[in-house]
Amino acid sequence: MATGANPLSHVVQHPIKTVPADMGPLTPQGEITVMSDQIAMILGAGLLLIVFMPLLFRRKESQTLEGMVPTGFSNLIETICQYLRTEVAEPALGPYTDRFIKYIWSVFFFILTMNLLGLIPLPAISKLFVQWPIGGTATSNIWVTATLAITTLLMMVLNGLRIGGTDYLGHFCPGPLWLAPILVPVELLGLLAKTFALAVRLFANMVAGHTLLAVLLGFILSAGVGAGTAVGFAVAVPVVLGSVAITMLEIFVAFLQAFIFTFLTTLFIGMSIVFHDEDPHEEAHV
């Protein structure tokens, strides 16, 4: 089957530069990919955020109240940030909101940018200028989503130990000490399960949408080759309409999955640093 006929070609990684390496099961083909179309999308998403986010939040030099109020796209970004702070971070993190809100914002916008970049047909455009494809959805790579999930795991464990100390360690054995051989492994498995759920949920949803869209568009070519131009055109009309609807759904899913990952990240961090015996009104030192 040709590469273009394979619906998974739109979501798998296409290496651009590889180097030989032997890391056992981590390198089954004996090489490491140091640059690919998806890595380019990761770098592109980070560069876009670094360049444009400060510009959007830059305030105009004005002495009037109207001049200090954000407008347009800047107003949208500020609304999203305020919503994530008041409706997502504060209920879960409580007095520690200020300490972690920058990480929460960064996770959301980084994942959202990668998801939206994956909807742009950059591989077809890049082939006009360079010999290798540049594009694709980076979050459809399990290594990318797993790295994001492991980062959240480190935030949970390190800050749980730093802020909670013995209280954090104590929640691994919520019952009597004689049940520790049973409760501690269960709690550790639960910690790993949270990380696994973060990685697989984002990965599976992004792969499913792009694969479905590629399969629908493949119907047009299959019908045109197998039954002629007229049948191909007849099939193309409902398929294109369905593809447009699915693309709109993909945009919604891009926002939804970024929000779900951010919400679960905030919830898991909050479970690691906020304990029931603390005074909810006590101010945390940032």
C-alpha cells in the first residue's frame, strides 16, 4: 500500500534525521530520531508561544481605563487564563494556586497549540519547498504525551514531598500500618495509573480523529480509481461534507483534550499538595 493510501501516515512520525543508538527495548530499530515532522511541530509550537504570547499581553501606553482593557485576541487569551485560574486551579490547588498557575497555563496553551497545528495541512505545503515533510499532530505520538504526563508526575511527587513532607508520604498508607504491604503498592499503582491515563487519553483521541478523517478522504480516491470519475464525484460530495463536519469536530476536540489534560493535571497536583487537615483559608508562602 502506498504511503498516501495509508490513513495512519497522517498521524505516525516521519523521521528526518536519525542517529545510530543501542538502548535495548527503547530503540528496537537501533536508532534514535533527533528530528522529525512531529518534533518540528513541537519546536514550532514552543516558538509560537514564546514569540506571540508576550505580544498579546503587552499593554498599550495609555492613561485611560479604556486603553488598559484588552481587546480582540488578547481579550480571548486573558479570558481563558482567568477561567483556568478561577474555575480549574483555585478549587483544586487552594492557597497554592499562585505557585502552580504558570505551569497550568503553559500546559494548556502548549497542548492546544500542538493540537491546532496538526489540523493545518502543512505536509502538503512543505513538500513544495523542502524535500522532507513538516507537519502532523505531535500529540498523536505516545512519546510526546507520555513525556507531558511524566512531567506532571514529577510535579506531583516532588512538590508533594516538598510541601507535604510526611503528610504526603502518609497518604500512601491511609489505613493502619499492618495494612501497609497491601495499601502502599495499591497507592503506587494508582499514581502510575494517573500518569498512564493522562498519556493515553490525549494520544488516543488525537489519533482517532485524524485517522477517521484520512479514511473518509481515502474513500474519494478509492471510488474514483475503482469505479470511474462519475462515481468518485458522487462519493466525494457526501464525503467532503462529512469531512468538513469532522474537521469542525476536530477543532472542538483540540480545545477539549487540552482542557481535559490541564484539568486532570491540576487535580492530580492538588491531590498531592492539599491535605484535609490544612486550614483552607491559610495563605501559602509563594
